[in-house]
Amino acid sequence: MRAAALISHHTSEELEVAYRQAERPIERSRWQIIWLKSKGKSIPEIIDATGFSRTTISTLIAAYNANGEQALLDKRQFNKSDPALNPDQQEALFQALQGPPLSGGLWTSKKVKMHIQEHFGIEVTEVCAWGYLKRLGFPIQVPRPTPTEAASPKEQEAFIKKSRRR
């Protein structure tokens, strides 16, 4: 894949200033690639300077040629959305998490998801529920393993028979 010649949306000096002033690391790297290309550097020289692959550099140059500096922005910063639960609902969830779940055991992302659905009527994923557990300050909990001696002799024998089948 050959990189296209760079269309000069900006002068080399303007690109250097943008590169040096970029605050987001991804944008800084992108500006650096375009700046180096504007200085007449070859793709192998840009690879050596930045560590990016030939494909990434060529794709970035093509995007810059087509869209100018918009192609260099880190668009992840615009991926914000409102939280699934408002502050009052988060407080109610926090209070619920203080005690054990109705189904017993420990709070899991699945149990938090079901609690949110039942009490607030909001569909969330287990990943979102896990995020609320973490955000509200609840550590990941794993039940302690039960010692084998806690099983009755009958249960131990059933386990041994089951293990031998494998």
C-alpha cells in the first residue's frame, strides 16, 4: 500500500506547532506523522520515528488528505452518554447494595442488573451493572472456597465417582 502525497492543508510550521501543542496523546501522534510527512520524510523514516505501521501511517495520510485536521481528532472524547441511573436511583442502588441480595449470596453483576430492572424498570447490561458496582465502591467479591472436609462422606464419595468418569 503506497501512501498518497500529502495535500498541504497546513504549512509544515503550522503542523509542527499543532503537534507540539496537542494535549491528547493520540492526536499528538497523528499530528507528528503528518508533520513528518510534510517535511518530506519517507514512510520507513516515519515508522522509525513513531513506531506506527505502514498501513496506519498510509491510512492516516489518506484521511488527512480527504478531511484535513478533522481526521486527526481523537473522537473517543465525544463518546459521552448520560448514565443509565440518575443520582437518586444511584443512591437507592447504593442503599440496596449495603445488604445482601434477595436471592442470597453475594452481589454479582447479574444480580445488580436484575435489581435495576425490577426496581427502576431500566434495562442495562451486566457490564453496566458491574460498572455501577465498581463506581459505588463495592469491590469484586468471590465467595471463599468450601473445604472438602465440609462435605459429608456420601457427597465426597459421589464427587470421587464423578471425577473417575473423566
